[in-house]
Amino acid sequence: MAEMTELGPWDGDRAAAPQVAAPVASGAPLVLDTWRQLVDSGRLQDGADTYRATARPPVVRASLATLDAAGLTAGEPATVLTAAGERVTYPAEAADLPDGVVWVPATADVHLHAARGEAVELVRGEVAR
């Protein structure tokens, strides 16, 4: 606390918010976004069935324009395919995301072999392996 008092309040200008456009050309690959949910299939939750029952169901989230471009409507199965040939299928959900971005939850039992920012495909329905 002494260091903060010595430093004093900030009196400089705030940095401007970045202005980044995210245009997506027709037919361009989509960008993967992912993060872990608080309650998922993590090993530290083993045996906590009641706690795990509170988890949000997994979904594929994308903007309405991205869902429309893939021929999807909210609630129907959507499959995310990676360059490594991995795939996950969850119900589609419209979300406030930039066009061209697809979000899926990162879970301990699903390995897409793709990191956030990598190119993926979004297709309608379930795709067989």
C-alpha cells in the first residue's frame, strides 16, 4: 500500500481504445475463439456430480451473419471442423461476436487440436468422422 501512496494518482491521458475492423470476405475461413467454462469436465470436479449438473450446456456461438452464412439457425446442430481434422458438434447459438468468429467451450475431454485464433470451418448438422 505504501508503494501505491508514494506513486500517487494517475494524472496522464488515457490511451485511446483500439479501432480494429474485422471484415470477413465471403468464403474466408472462420476464426476460432474458445475458453474454459467455470464448470466443465475438469479433473478437480470428479465426484462432484451435483456441482457438475450446474454447468452450462456446450454450444457453438457465432454472430447471426456468421450463422446465416453457414446456413444455420439457432438451436440446430452445428459442427466446427479444424485443419487437424478434429470436430465438435453442439447446438448453434447466436451471440454478440464479430462476424467470422466461432466460439466453442474449451473442455478437458474435447481436444480440437486448434488454438484460439486458428482457422476453422462451420457446417450445418453433425459431420461423421
